[in-house]
Amino acid sequence: MSVGMIDTGRIEAMVAQLKAAAARATPAGESPLQTDKTANQVNFQSVLKSSLDQVNTAQQQSQQLAERFAMGDSSVSLSDAMISMQKSSIAFQQTVQVRNKLVSAYQEIMNMGV
């Protein structure tokens, strides 16, 4: 179904993909930050590495899709390539903002008087 120039079928497919990715990232009954069930502790290093790996994977897939489109692969549409590039760009921007908040928090803690 198309509303104006927007294909709602593609939007619904993208929302389904995002929901599936969120479900894969958090197994049933677990918090996304909980990795040690017995101690109920958050392993920050593994969460950070996992999120960075996801951003890296998104960027690599986006680049591959753009290259395939540029080479004339008929199975890749311009909209798919552009959506993939925007997803990876947003993921990277989110990562940079998280990093900025962490640096800011670290600096604030270091400036505290004891």
C-alpha cells in the first residue's frame, strides 16, 4: 500500500526488522544489560563491545549494499541502499553521543572533591 509517495509496506518491513533485531539482542526474560545471571551484575565491557560490534556490522553491510547498487546489481534498489546507509549513520551518531556522555561523566567524577 502506498500513501502519497511513501510505501507503507517497506516501512512495516523495516519496523519488523528492528523488532527482530531487538528480540535477538535480548534473550527472553533477560535484561539487555544483564550477562551474569547468578550475581545479577552488569558486565559493562561486554555490553559496550557488543554494541560497537553491532554498529560496525551495520556500517559494513551498508557499505556492501551501496557498492552492490553502484556496480549495477538489480537486486539492490536505491531506497534499500539509502535506508541502510541512514541506519548505520544513526547508529554511529548514537555511539558518538554515548561516548560523549561517558567522557563527560568521567570528567565530572574526576573533578569531584573527596
